[in-house]
Amino acid sequence: MDIELDAAFSARVARHSALADPARLRIVDLLTLGDLSPTELQAELGMSSNLLSHHLRTLEGAGLTTRHRSEADKRRSYIRLAAGALEGLTPGAEQGARRILFVCTRNSARSQLAVALWSQVSEIPSTSAGTHPADRIAPGAIDVARRHGVALADLPPRRLDDVADDEDFIVTVCDNAHEEIPNLGGIHWSVPDPLRLNTEDAFEGAFAEIARRISDLAPRLYAA
């Protein structure tokens, strides 16, 4: 067995060892849907902060999760699954949805891209909205969609209250929207705002992140 195979095998052993604990497996199951802050994980799991910190260190050490600071409140952080962490281990479809509603603040970039990408991989209908919608879709979002051959919906930014339905499966794709309406429900993806830098690289990064998240989420949902 060569060195690269040894390293890959050791990494698999570490992941399986980390997932052998019921609490850590539950944390990972939750993170397959979206990002969660330590406080949100505490509330979901009903465990002390010290015990949760121990489990999160173990998961991070096994390469299963990463942590990053909120763009909205720098005192807050979010835990997310590391890219490719669960290859071959991801659970199957377990939740039904009538419609997916992607939400961000301005409804001008991330949520619009999410709808376009979702329509490529799932038959479950989707739409988008913003907590404080912009006047138009961001040119950077239009450009990155065109570069990747993705068609954006022919809809201007819309207000969340005008679009949301009680039966929607909600996905917030920006920290500001998630933290502004903490009781909105659904799941959260902490995707950096490409308009902060407003560069081609920023939009490419947001596009790639959303595409990866959608590829992970689509197999978990079935049409209700």
C-alpha cells in the first residue's frame, strides 16, 4: 500500500471514528442540511457548551467540519461540513418539500443564483425573495450565470412577505437574512456576499459554493 493510499485510508478511519459517537453523528446529520452556530447546535441537541466544544473539536480534527465567522456579527461563528467530508456516507432523502424558497437580503444575487441552479437538479419547484429587496438583479449575478450557461428566472427582486408560503422549505443563503429573522425556520447556508467585493472572483466563489450546497441538498429532499 503506497503512502497516498495510507493517508486516504487513515482519513477514512478518522471520519468513521468521529461519527461513531451518537451526538457527533447527529451534529453531522444536521449540518448536511445547512450551517449552524454553536448556540443553535446547543439548543437543538440540549447539551452543555463544554461537551459541544469537545464534539466540535473532534469533528474538526477528523476533517469533517470547519468554522468561520459571521459576516453580520463578528462575535458569531458558523459550523459547516467540510467540502467532500461525507463522500459515500451522506444519508438519503428524508424530508419532503412542496416548494423551495431561497432567501437573502437583497434578492439580487445569491438567492437568484440558487433558484437557477436548483432547477437544473430537482423537479421540486423553487423561488426566491429578499428581506430588503434591491431594485434589480446584480449585474455580477447575471454575468456569472451567463458564463456557466445557467438561465436566471425572469423575475425581479421580491419581498419575502409577498412570496413566502407556510408550506415552503426555506433556505437562507446569507447571514444577515438568517439573523434578522431568527424564527424563519428552514435551513441556513452561510454564503459570503459577492457584492461586498463586487468582483468576478467573488461571484464565481458564491456560484461554486451555492452549486455545491445544492448538489448536497437535492438528494436529501423528495417532492411532497
